[in-house]
Amino acid sequence: MGKEVRSFHENIKRIFMRFALLPVASIAAILLVMFVFLWNMFMVAGNRKDNTEISEKLSGIMDNYISMVDETAQIVAREGLSIEADDIYPIIYEKTAEYGDIGNYVLLSSDGSVIFSSKDYAPVFITGQEYLNWGVWRKIRDNEGITSVVLYEGNLCVTKGIYQNDKLFRAIVYIIPGEVISSAVGDKGRYVFVTDKNGWIYASNTKGLRDSFGQIRDELFAKTGYIRSGTTTYYSYMTDIPGKNLRVYTVNDVTGSIRIVIMLAAVIVVIFTAISIITVKSTEISSERLTKDIKKMADAFEEVQKGNLDVSLNISSSKEFQIIGNDFNEMLGGLKNQIEQNKELEHNAAFFQVKQLESQFNPHFLFNTLDNIRFMAKIDEKAADKMIVSLSGLLRYSIREIREEVTVREDLDNLQYYLNILQIRFNKRFSYSIDVSEDIMDCLIPKLLLQPLLENSVKYGFAGREKLNVKIKGYLLTGQLIFICDDDGAGMDEALLNEIKANLNEPANKSSHYGLYNINRRINLMYNGSAKLDIMGKKGEGTLIRITIPKKKG
Amino acid sequence: MKRWGVTLIIAALAAGCLIGCKDKEEDTSSIVVVSPHPNGFIKPLIHEFENSTGIEVRMIECGTADAIDKVAEDDDVDIMWGGSVLTVGPFSDLFYQYETPNEKYFKDEYKASDIACTFFSDVPSVIIINNDMIGGKKIKGYADLLDSDLVGKIAFANPAKSSSSFEHLVNMLYAMGGGDPEKGWDYVGKFTKSLSGNLLDSSSMVYEGVANGRYAVGLTFEEAAVTMLKSDKHVSIIYMDEGVVSTPDGIYINKNSKKIDKCKKFVDFMTDRNTQIYIAQTLGRRSVRIDVEASGLVLPKNDINNITVDKKTVTENKDKWIAKFKDIYEEGIDG
């Protein structure tokens, strides 16, 4: 497939686009992507950092409480029935001092009766008979001898069952003060949830994002990543605190940021579209202006190609183009001079050729006529005299008349000399008629145009014939002069006719048919090909020669 | 071409792995439960269920009629929890037949009948009165509601919208008709006049309306009244002298559920003795089990004038009765 050749102007425009618009677009896109990427990275990193911080803090707190429960459990197991509050208080105080709240440490017997409580009361969900296999108690029984964490009705409890002889002997329930966990959640710039592993919220810094039961919303449950809920988008990160039955969710509401990114992208797109339109327009204009001179040159060259040499380049925009323009003008001037000189030379050559052709009739004619006169002088002196007068008139016209073109009337007048000679020579065997319309009498035609036609008729017409009639006609047809020489003579056979026709178009005469060849050559040289000579005829029926030349008023 | 082949194989393997993984994941996914139970009733039970079984539950709260529609339309809804047997009975086709091992401890009347359901609790219809607003009147049963001083002070929900209200309508028809529901319409006619154009849209508006003093008396179900009582509202529960109909509600497993095993665990948990004790003691529901006593806040079953209804008649006439009630009610307003 051939590649389309684009204009210089188009190329310049494309270069502008490619090297200005495209990089800007790419950079803008890359910047936006980088912005989103970095924003996402920082947001996620910040979220994770907070999450890790809280998780570690909570983990530390829970470890502390668990170790407290474990240590006291050992004492309870060791002391058995003789346990007293004084045995375990030091440990409780030691472990909780840093939080400023002792919390509710409850020691229970296996039937739910309270042996000891650091807050002097115990909530119904650990003392009520209906709870002995429910909630906290279920956890104690299900996790035999293991310290576990359970969230019940908004109370985060560390529990442990103390077994003796495979039977539950004592249960420790430590209810963590709510304040300790809320302070660990702290004041973060995002939503924080502390839930159990089933999603029941224990502590949070927001009232939202939970269902009517106080569970974290299904969309967020146990998920990390971008979450869409209705029209809001969140980024949520979740960590499990192993062995503590706790999960920490840190959630960013990124709806606003996403909106900003979308708006930013939209603004960039709008600005960029505007820039693009402006750039396209301005490159169009400036590339057109910059390539205006190139266009001028291309146009000038095209004009020259068409043949119009009268163009000149006026360039003033840049030095380089100015030089090219000036050189072009100079070159074209030189070319024009050259052409003119050539034309003159050509003209001169044609003139000389015409003159030479014109003069070619003389020897033949002279030979024939003089031969006739010699013959006439013996039989008819008067006729011989008339012939001599006619011949001298004809010669005078031929020699003296220096004009190339003469009026039809003048040529006809001088043709009469020739007709006189023929009339005398052939006497009654030769007859003629001249029918030239009056309105072309003053038109200009080449000197001695008609004489060779008559000469031709006589040359071939008498072959084996007694009589010959020649009709000369002249008229105007569609602005051209038509001359016809029509004889009723013997005519030419086809071979001869073709030979003459072919010879007419040769650059040099190769035959003995000077008359027609010369007249054809002359009119072609004089009228630059807008004249022509036709020969028609048939053996035994005569010959018709027609000359067409442009009309020229004398 | 070779490369394409390799890529295709890898893609196929990856897809297969993903699908495979997804199948495995099914196990950790949650079950979806629709329930017309009050929020405060659902919460502790679901929390305990999740804690003890580790099965995650996704709750959808809605009315009984909606809940049935959801089960019918959505195979992802695994369980319908609640809704009286009278109301849900006609839709038995939607549910999966399951007999929990706990059923052997059930009272005889709660052992699964022909319906694909497990009885969960017993809910008698009761009258709730606001002690401060009743004005010293003694309310002992339906007859006392026709007192002219109570006109416009009675809270009753549209039986077309609330199943507890429909149960009250059934209760009225049987109790006031002396066992023949057709004879009870006389009373219903008088009762609707006492409503004086107040027909509420949901059952919660009844007990909350009475508890908040908007109405002096309301026709509701026992558990709601107990909940109000437990939250220190000045209300009393009246068991109608004329007779109390108690309709058990059930747990229904969607027969199209893809997690039948988890659903069975849910049913087992909810009918477990510990759960039933908790329900009876702290949530004011009557247990279906022999080995669980009722809460001290409710009257023992023996002290109540229990009447039974013909389940078949009720389920067959449900739409007719609701329409008839509507006609009578509108007549009452116009008259």
C-alpha cells in the first residue's frame, strides 16, 4: 500500500502535535495516575499504621489482663477453698495500675455465686441461673482451662475456668473497663472499630457503619480493601488479634477523595481538551503562516509548469526562504530571456526558410514558361508577347514584393499573370473560374498562396486529357479562410495521393512535388500549425485541394 | 501458537483453582436469616449463636408476610425465624422438613405436625394496659374493652398487616363466639366501633403506644408486653378471662437453602435447653420444652383460660376473615 504523501503544512502540524500535545497529555495522565497511586499508598499506609498501632496496643493490654488472670488463677488453684481477696489483690493492682481503673475482677464458684468482686458487685449475666450455660459461662465451659476473651452485652471479659478433678471448681471473669479500650482506640483521623470475631462492636469512635444489632456492617465484616456501601466508598483494613477474640477495623471514608480525584481528572480532561483545541487551532494557523512561503513556492512552480512564466516570489518572512525566492525570480527571469531569444532565433530561421521555399517555384516555372514562350514566339508573336508581360509581372510580384503576407485581392491580381500564361499555353484546353467572396478580399494571406495549387492541377490534370477546368473558391468559415482549388482533370491514383500526403508531413521534402510541399510548409511555419492543407481526389475524377488558414485582417 | 496454548492452560488452571477455592470458601460463609422478631429479641440470641457455633449470621428484619415472600423469592435466604404457625402454615411447601434431636423434649402440642417447621416458642395473645392511663378501670378480658370510656384509647393493629393482630382477631372470634368463630363477629363489630378509627400499621406501634401512654390499652402478644414490663414501663399484662389463644411460632428452613447443615445447627441451637431457658427467663417467651420453666413475669400456663383453635379452619379462613374485619371496621367508621 502506498503511503499518502502529506503536505509540508500537514507535516509541520503533526510535528507540533507529536512533540507538544502528546507529551503534555502523557505527562498529565502519568501525573494523575501517580497522584492517585501515591494518595492510595499514603492513605493505605496511614490506615495500616493506625491499625497496627491500635492492634499492638490492644494486644499488649489484653496480654497484660490475660497474664493477670493466669497468675491469679494459679493462686486460686493453689489456695483452693481457703482463698482470700488479699491473696490476689496485689496482682490485680499491679497489673491495672497503669490504666487507672481496677476493673471488675469477679471470682465465682461453679454455680455462679460470687466469692469475690473487686467492684463489690457482679452483673447478672454471670450470676443469673439462666446464664450458667450462656454467654460468658458457655465460653468458660467450652474452653476448659484456657484463658479466653469474650464479648457479652458490651462487656469485654477475660475468663478462665479453674478445674479440679475434671470438674469446674472456680471461674474468673475479669470485666475490662471500657475506658481502657476506648483510650487505645484513641483519636484517630479515621473510623476505628474493635469487634469480636463475629463482628459485634465493642468499641468504636463512630456510631455509624453498624447494623441495628450493633454488629459491624456486612460489607465491612472481615474485609480488607475498598468497599462500596450505597453511595459511599470506604477503605477498610482489618487485623485479627490472635488468641484474644478481637478484631481491629480501621476504615477510611474515601468517598470525598474519590470525588476529588474524579473532579481533578475531569478538570484535567477539560483543561486538556481546551489546550488541545487551542493548540490544534494555533498550530493550524502558525503552521500555515510558517509554511506560507513554501506554499507560495509550490504554487509558483506549479504556475511555471503550466507555462505561465510571469510569476515572481515575494518572500520576506525568513532569510533562507528569501534567498530561495530571489534565486527563483532570477532563475525564472533568465529562463524567460532564454526562451525569448530562442523564439526570435526560431522566428528568424522560419523566415529564412519561408523565403527560400517561396523562391523555389522560380526555376521550374521559369523553365516551363520560357520553353512555352520560345514555342509561342514561332507561331503567335502576340501571345508570346503577352506571356512575356505576364511572366515579368509575376516575377516582379515575386521578387519585388518583400512583404510576407499580402491581401487576397493582391494575390488574386497577381495570380491573373499566371492564369494568363496558362491560358495562352493551353488555349482552349484550359478553363477556370474564380469565386472568392468579397468580404475576404482584404484579408491577409501568404504571398503566392494559390499559384502552387493551380500549378499542381495543371501538372496532374492533363494526363491523357484534352480539357481541364479549374475552380478557385475562397470564403470565410467560422473565422477561418478556406481556399479550394477543384479541377476535373485526370486526378491522381491512390498511391501517388498517399505519397504526396505522407510527404507533406516530412520535415524536409523528399519528393519532386515541390509546390504542395512548399506551400504546406510555409503556411505551417507562418501560422504555427493552425493552418492546414488537404488533398482529396480520385483517379479519373479530378483533384481537390483545400487550404485552411486563420483569418487575418490586412 | 505454542505460547497461546500454554497461556490457555495456565488460565484454565487458574480459573479451575479459583472456582475450586470458591467452593471451599462456602463453608465460612454466613447464613441469611429473615425474622419478624423484635430487634431486642434477636440480638442476644444471634450473638450467642455466633459465639458458640462460629457460624456467621446475616439478619434481615421484616414483617411475617414480607419474610414469607423473601423465602419464596430468594434462595439465598436460608431460614425464616419466627412467624406464627397459623400465618406461615399455608406456605408449608416452601420449607424443609427437619426434626431436631431436641424435639423429644418438646411438649406434645409442639411436636411437629404436618407442617415443615420446628416449633420455637409459644406466644399467647394478651392485653397490655398502661397502669397510669387506664383510670382505675378493671380490665379482665375482651368484654371490658367495650367500655365507653375507652373509645379511641385502644391500640390495635391492622390484622392484614400484623400477625399478632390477626391472632387477636382469631382469639376474639373463638373466645367471644364461645368456640364457634362465626358467632364472634358480633363482638368484633362492637369492638371496631370502640377503636374509633384507630387502626395501627404494625404490632410494635401497639405495645410501644401503650407503654408510652399514647393508648390506655392494647391488644398484643405476651413477649412484647413482658419486654415493656422489663424495661420498667408502667404496664400490666392481662390474660383474657374469655379465653387465651396461644399460637406457637416456628423456625422454618428454606427448602432451597444451600446450607442445610448450618440451618439445622441454627434450629438445634434455638431449641437447645440453654437457649430456651434464656428465652424464657430473660426474653419473656414461653418455651416449647418440658424441661424449661416460664419466666416469673408471666402467668403459669395452668392459671390461664387456654382455648384451642382449629388450625385448619383458621388457615383456610384467614383471607376471608381479614376481609370481613375490614368491611366491619369501615362500616363502623362510616356509621
